[in-house]
Amino acid sequence: MRTLVTGGTRSGKSAIAEGLVPDRSTLRPDETVVYVACGPSSDDEDWNHRVALHRRRRPAHWQTWETVDLAEAIDRLAGPCIVDCLGTWLTAQLDDLDAWSRPADEITAELRSRVDAVAQAVARCPHPLVVVTNEVGQSLISMERSGRLFTDWLGWLNQAVAASCDRVVLVVAGCPLVVKGEAWEQASPFDQA
């Protein structure tokens, strides 16, 4: 089962996504859950605090891969995986291509190739896979070129990955809404407290 979990900032999407990953008791002895962290490193204190919160929430038996080569990471999987998140992966790609200052037509072909590679890797993944992303496009169009560039490309990336997934879940205020595929039963995060 390949699932895309999308939602706004602080919607609870990462926690919902983590709850979809098979728990340790259902894994084969040779399997481990891989957490692919796609976020760039930063000296920003607030960013590092967010990363630390995510790390503390992960079970100790999960293995973390920090990489921006997402298609290759998905292709290397030998078991269940969670990817968090496509928005930070896209930011790293835009940085790598210096897209913020280059004309769009100079980066379009390469960025499209990278987006397609990720969507294709998701489509061929034979293991349980949960991909987290940010929901975009429900607000005003940015007056800044960088905001429009990011929003447009993340929207296209989300569509490509959603097409490769069996299920798409939109999270609003901590509440999951299945917009593609079958629903599931999930305990409230407060049941775990």
C-alpha cells in the first residue's frame, strides 16, 4: 500500500502518517521501518526544534536515512518506509538547481525529470510506503516569484505522487479525510498518551 498524506502546516499530517506505518510486531525479523528525512540541514533554531520533535516521536527501532536523493532511497528499500516530506525535498532540489534566481525555462526539464523519477519510484515500490507532503494552492497566489515557483512545483509533484499512490489522505486539524482509496481505522493520538 502506497499512501500520500497531505495537509497544511501543523495539521497533524506527520503524526497521522507515522500511525500508518506497520508496527514492530507485524514486521518480519529481517524488516525494519525506514524513515527518509528529506529536509535540508539548517542553522535555524526553529527549524532544528521542529526536526528534534519529529526525531523524539519516532520509535527507536526505525532507521533514519537523511537524503535528498529520494528516488534512489525509495528504490533501495527492503521494507516499510515513511518519507517526510516532499516539500523539503522540493526545496532542496530548487536550491540545487539555483532555481530561485534562474529563469524558469532553464530549470524546467531537469526539475521535471527529478519529479518524474520520484513519482516512478513511488509507483514501483513493492513495500508499504507513506509519503508526507504539504498541501498547497488553497490560498492567495504569492506576489513573490519564489513563492509561486515553490507552490506550482509542489502542486505538480503532489499530483504526480498521488497518481502513483493507492491512497491519498488529507489531514485537517488532526482529522484524516481519505480522498483516494480505502479508509482505515486509526486510534486517536490521545489514546497513546
